[in-house]
Amino acid sequence: MTALLSQRPVRRPRGVSLIEAQKRKLFLPLVGPAFLFYTLLVVVPSAAALWISFHRWPGAGPMEFVGLRNYPRVAKDPLFQQAFLNTMLILVVVGVTIFVLAFAMSLVLRNMWGKGTVRAVIFFPHLVNALVFGALAGFIFNPGGLVNTLLRPFGVTEPPAWLAQDNIFVLIMVTLVLTHTGYFTTILMAGVDRIPPDYFEVASLAGCNAIQRLRYVIIPLTWEVFATCAVLWTISSVKIFELIWVFGGSSGVGIPPTSSWTAAVYTYVTAFSGQSVPAYGAATASAIISLVTVSIIVLLMRRIMRRDAIQY
């Protein structure tokens, strides 16, 4: 293609360089297909969801236009409020825990022998399907499982009901920490590895301890990586669905207990649970509220975390 372009004269506006003119000529054929697929797979479904949210519709038959009434109806629903609170707990509590552990592990792993192997090991849980963790939790935390067996020699004869509905959400949050800490540690370590060793040597000569090296060297020089990880976690935390369903699906009624719902689960149950008449308008209104919320949070985070890049 480069040879072909070099053989044909490129028409360019006055004042535009030849390279800039060639870039403009290649923009449409290179970006056009991706933009077309993005429009078909993301923009059109999102616009359709927004349109459906203005209607009362069971999924078949005529749609009844109700305007914005689905939105206050969803916002006042106690189930949605509980689901939205759980989503925010996952976003904030689990997110903070993950990044505190990830930074701590980056300090430990930086000079550890065999750190490549350790990274692969801690990254592995992120590759495992959520169904495996659900089955594993059933084996470990059931009344005759591994945890209660280990507690018995210490005199714990009446251990907590780990898999009770009141404890399911805490168990889900712990599982999310275990499965995502290695993933974000691996990404942060990639940023830490780019820091010249001289910076750490200077910090050591200055008498900095581990916390001070983290504060004055690692965090400032990996800030862009950390900001990207924070945005990735914010987006993924709002979409967590399968782990909630796997852990809570054993409640006996085919759906997780409402105390463990997230906004994604609320949307799915409202539309597809089969327990009542589907309400696609309310379900899409819930999805739009979640989309707007995460968009606002991401914009605020990018605004707050914006800093000039440090060249090194």
C-alpha cells in the first residue's frame, strides 16, 4: 500500500504536508470498518435500549409509550436501591481492597526471585470461570466442608452459616478480591518494571522505607497505569453478573437472593427471570441508569486523577 501511494500523486490542500495528506486519505478505509462495527454492535443497541425505556413492553405485542415514567418507578423500587447499593459497595470497597493489596504485592514482588512465575500464579484465578468458584465455595464452606473441619480442632463447634443468604454477598466480595487482585497486580507490575532501577537506588540511599518508596517513587511514576486500572475496574464492577448468579443461584427459587443482587442482576431478572411478566421498559431504564452512573463516575475519576505525565 505504501508503494502504491508513493506512485500516485496525493492531492492536498494548500498548507498541508504530504504525510498529513496521506494520513487523511487512509483515515476512512482504516477507521471506517471499526466505526461501522462499533455503530452496529454498540451505538444502535444502546439507542434501541433508550427507546424501549420510554415504553411499557412485555417483549411482544404493541409498545405503550410512557415517557420517563419507567425511571422514577425503577429508582423508587427497593430492589433496585438494594442492587444499586451493592454495586457501589463492590465498586468502592472491593476496588479499594484490590488496589491496596495490588500495590503491596508490587512492593514485595519487585525484587523477588521467580517473580515471573509468581505473577502467572496470582493471575491464574482471573482466567477461571466463575462457575468453578461457585462449586469450590460449595465444597469448602458447606456445614461439613473444609473450613468447618479446620475450625473444629480449635473448639469452634458452631461455626457461622457461611453459605446463608445473609453471608452470600460478603462471600462474593471476598471472591472478587481474590480473583481480581492478581490481574491488577500484573498490570501495575508492568508499570513498575519500566521504572529505572536508579530511582529505587537513590530512594534506598536516602533512607526511604517500603512505604516511602511506594509513595514517592512507584505511585507517581505509575500514576497513568493506576488511573487506567481504576477506570477498568469501575467499568467491569458495574457489569458483574455471573458470580452473583452462581453463588446465589442455590437459594432454591432459581434466582439469587435479593440481598446479593447488583444492578446487572436486577436488569436481567426484570427482563428475563420468568417469575413475572417481563418488563423490558423498566429493565432497559435500569440499564440506562447504570450506564449514566458509570459514565459520570469515569469522567469524574479521569478529571480528578488527571496529572502531567512524568518523563523518565
